[in-house]
Amino acid sequence: MIRKTKPEFIAPYLKDASNFSGGNAEEVIIPESSEELVIFLKNETRPVTIAGAGTGLTASRIPYGGVIVSLERFKEIAIEEERRIRVGPAVTLNELQDYLVATNWFYPPNPTETWASVGGTLATNASGSRSYKYGVTRDYVEEVELVLVDGRKTIVKRGLKIFEPLKLEDGSQISFPEISYQSPKCKNAAGYFVHPGMDWLDLFIGSDGTLGVFTKIVLRLIPCPADFVSGVLFFEDESSCWKLISKIKSFNGEEIAPCSLEYFDHNALEKLMRKHQNIPHHSRAALFFEQDVAELKDYDLVLENWYEFLSEENIMLDDSWFAQGTKDIQKFHDFRHDIPIIINEENSRAGRVKLGTDMAVPDNHFISMMEFYQEILGTSGLDYVMFGHLGDNHLHINLLPGASQMEYALQVYDQIAEQILEWRGTVSAEHGIGKLKKKYFAKMVGAEGLSDLKKIKDCLDPGNRLGVGNIL
């Protein structure tokens, strides 16, 4: 086991992509195995914060004192059997996908930050552009080896329901508390996932490093698609894009069955034009779509279905882009991922703070949400960019206030959150709550909900030592 106590060696673990400052820790512990971690935790009484790869946006890995546990040595990766792969929590998404290239298997979740660790994606229940069809990280986790903050260890497998006790290796058991709270019925990564009759595994996924430590992870794989039909569609007005989404959803996965539906508003396109000069200058919105094709013999039919469907819609079809091969598919994914990169670079140069939303609503409020965003942002006078997962009713609004506009921008953010919650949506659909969104999470679940979630926390970490400051 490696122990780092010098301030200069601890400092790299006190920051992440959220740019949150003020964290502190007494030392960093780097175990070589789950056995070493168990021994350490059994003899530890200080607060413990788990350090992932540092790509998170809500400061979950930034400690409030105590000790940091980094699992950076947990890098194993191996196909366990067909459709299953065992990985250590420190394996990055890039490393996982590179490993799978030589196989016939595919891991669908594709968060924007490909250097995120797999353990981190479990902690936040991350998703990505393909979540519209394939779902989120939770849908592909089959089993974890889990260590509680007191050093007790267990294997949690898919199928173990919360009405059964969670059995630990030392013979002790934990029962799920009687609570009334339930998670919202939309894409959601806010707080603990709670649905009647769910698996214990579902509780730990998305728990922001506050309930247990993942030391081994078994993921479910699916057969690798033969190809993808994909394109970037351009629109002369934004509402035409929104209406198209409703029509696409009406197919219910027949003929037109995309796995990705990614939106770019006019401000996003203006920023992207600096790097992608072939974007039509009169376009006001864009939609990246992607549909997987199981067998190559079906590729032309799928492409023909899209052309036939789109030819009847209000789209700048002649100016739109359609992939002609794997290079174009990668180019379109780069197009999608370029916008947050561009914004972060601009903010860094300008010393500007970004306020980013991560909210989603149920399907029946989709058009109302888009109209609300257009009105409140258009009249705010703030610089902003809107992009993201339109198929999941989940958009990222980046407010880009000047130094004198920060207080006003926070007021606009509050107004947006209040309306989303009125529609029974979520304040975080994929990034988690961490330390930065607790105010909004408290409004979302209410006092009774917070009390119920505290009961869950008390069952697994009664001393409130793991992930102090996250979620609750």
C-alpha cells in the first residue's frame, strides 16, 4: 500500500473537472488489492473520500478532510465469459473500448469524457449520447465487489432484491429501511436510486461514492453492431427540430430507431463554425442522429428509411451531412464532443465561470420545456449555449456570465430549476449531485425525501464517514 502525506503529493487529488476549490486531506492511500483496502478501512476512523479519474463535474471526489483512497492500481480487465467483462474501477472508458476492439462485443454507454474511470461512471450512473436507445450505466452492471467504509466486504449481484437482506462476508446483514421516497420517472442521476422491488445493485450505482467502494466490476456486453447510419441534420428554425423529435419517438423503434439524438442550438453552432466551417451559415439548430445496424445487409434499407422519412420534414436536407464510412462517423462524434471542449477553453482563457445545467423532464413536458428554455434564455441577456440529449428530454444549458452578471445568472439558474421540478423532472440526469447541486437536490426531494435517503445512508455508513459532503 502506498501512502502519500506531503502536500505536493496530495494536491493533484484535490481538484477535478468541476474546478471546485477548498478541499483538503491528511493523506492519500493507494491500496494494491481489495484485501489491503479492507484491512485499512477496518482500522480507520477518519472520513474517507474515493478519488476517481478527476473528470467529474460536481466535486464528488474533492475531500472535506480525512483521507483520500485512490483505486488507481485497480486496472484489471478480462472477458469473463460471453457477454460479460470484469474490470477494475480505475480502467478508463478508452481502455475498455480499446480492449473490446479485437472482440465481437460492444459496451454501449459512451459518456463524453472518455478518460473517465469505469468506477466513476458507476458512481454517477453516467450515460452519454447513445442513452436514448441503450440506456445508462446501471443497465449494464451485472455484479460488483463492494467494500463498506468499515471494511466489511460483499459481492452484490444482479437479481438480489432490496426486500432481501444484504449479506456481508463476515456474516452480518443489512436490511433496506422502510421508506416512501421514489426516484423520478425520467432519466435521472440525482441522489440514491429508489424504486419498489429494485436490486441492491441499483442502489449503489449512482450513489456518488457515499455508500460503498467498488473494487471489482462485471459489465454486460452486447453483440457489436455491424455499422451505424448517422448524420447531422440542419434546421432553419429550432422548433422544427423539436417537432421532428416527437415524430421520431412515435415510431417506437420500428423502421426509424436511433440510438443517439443530440441537439445543438444556434449559439452552439456559432461556436462550432470556428472549427467546422462547412456548417450552413443560415442554420439555427442541428440534430446528430445515429442508428445501429445489426447486419451489413440491412444498412441500405436503414439509410433508405431515414431518407424517405426526412424528405417529408422541414429540414435543410441538401445542406445536411450523412456518414459515408467510419471516418465520418468518428467526425460526427467529434462534432458532438467539440462543443463542451470549446466552451471550457473559452472559459479558461477568459477566467469565466460556467454554470451548467444537467436537468431532464418526463416525455409529456418535452415541448413545454423547449419553449420555456427558449423564452427564459432569449430574454435573459446572458451569453449561453444549449446542447445535449434531446431524445431523453435532457439538455445541457451552459450559462456564460460576465463577471458582473454572476448573481443574475444564478437567479436564472434557480428559475430554470424551479420549473423543471414543477414538471417532476430531475436536477441531474447524468452528472450526479456531489457537493455542487445539493441545494437543488434538497428542493427536488423535499424534507421527507431527505429524511428517507438519510435512513439509507445510516444503514450502510452510520458514522457518515464516506464521501462527506456529497448528496446529503
